[in-house]
Amino acid sequence: MKLLLVDLGNSRVKWAVARRGGPVRLAGDHPTAALSAAWVRALAAKHPGHRLVLGSVVPKWNAAFARAFHGRALLVSGTLPLLKKHLRYPKPAELGADRIAAAIAAHAEGLFPAIIVACGTATAFTVLDAKGRLCGGAIAPGLQAQLDALVGATAQLPATTLHLPRSALARSTRDAIRAGVLLSYQGGVKELVMQLTDALPRHPRPRIILTGGAAKLAAAALGGKVMLRPLLVLEGLLIIATRLWMPVP
């Protein structure tokens, strides 16, 4: 069975083609803002023999994907019965499909307890307990969201591209924005990881797993042993589909 794995995020939609056992290799990447019903239909037409596994945090597009892949689509959510044993969360339906898929991927590799940090439009911290169950976390603004909020809420600050300044002691307005946004982002990630670590039992220490576009920036702040897993969500979608459609006899 051939699978089309789609990670539909707030900023980007990414997809991969895979079979049972992988490997998962990124096949495409498209801005979410540029999506259209015609684009979704074209994706389905390009993969006529594939089953769709959709991890979406943009609900308004779910119906378009379900129609285009009619009869061969799986929309991942916290309400799927096969995921129940992996979620120690009061309202599983509230969980984003990306957080669920990332947690399933980490669990399948025995990477728990863990704190998974998804560094995207939002910065989502997903915690796996000592039994590998998703038990909670935190959500903060992503790097670009912080910049957009700052520039959008002020009259005089200019639009600015982000890269690390030479020093926190900035000598231009744009460098001051870069220093403030980038360093506060790194500091926020570091503090939340510390707080979440303290909320877990002292032993064993949680693994720190980073994914998403700003993962390397976050990793630089955390130091020590962190794992960079850019395809973690897609890998989790493959595992979920395999367990549902191709269970081991």
C-alpha cells in the first residue's frame, strides 16, 4: 500500500510518499496561504493510487482534502480509537494532529520521557511521560509570530528580516528588533523546557526533541544533548496509518 503523508501547518504544507516501514522523505513543500481547492485536487490526481494520511491544524481545508481523496483518506485526530492508549489528556479532541503524530513517532522509537518542541508558527511543547503517553505541554508564539506582533502593534518600528545580530547591544533599530525577538525566543524556549522538566519526575531525565523551521535556533539555546528531527510529524503519520491500515498479524 502506498501512502501520501501530509503535514498541513499554519505556514507550510509538507508531504511525503512512503510505504510500511518508510523511509520518509520529503516530497514537497507549499505555502499554506497559497492553497486552493484546485491545488488539492491536483495533488490527489497526481497520487491516484495512494491513501492520504492528513495531519492538519488548519480545519478549513480538511473537507477539501477529504473530497479530493474520497474513500482513501485518514484525518488524524485525538478521537481515533487506536490512539486512546497513547493519550493521557483530559480532552484529546483538542490536541493538534501535529502534536499527536510527533508523540507517536517518539513513542515508537522508545524516546520517552520526552519534551518535543515544535518550532513553527506556534512553538508547541509536547510532553511524553515515563510510559510514553502524551500528558500535556505548553504553547507559545512562534518566532515569526513574535516579530509580526511586535511590528504590527507599533507605529514606528520597521519591517525586519530575522538573523542573529553580532551583539545584544544593538546599534540600529532593526538590529534591536532582531536582538529582542531572537534572544527572547531562545530564552523562552529554554525556560519552558526547564519548567516542564521540573514538572516531571526527576528520573529518568526527559529527552529533548526539536522539530520545525526554527529548531536549530532553539537548539543553540538549549545546548547539551538535543535531537533534531525535521520529519518527526510525517514519521508519526506513517506509523499511525500503518497501525490502522496495515496491522502486523
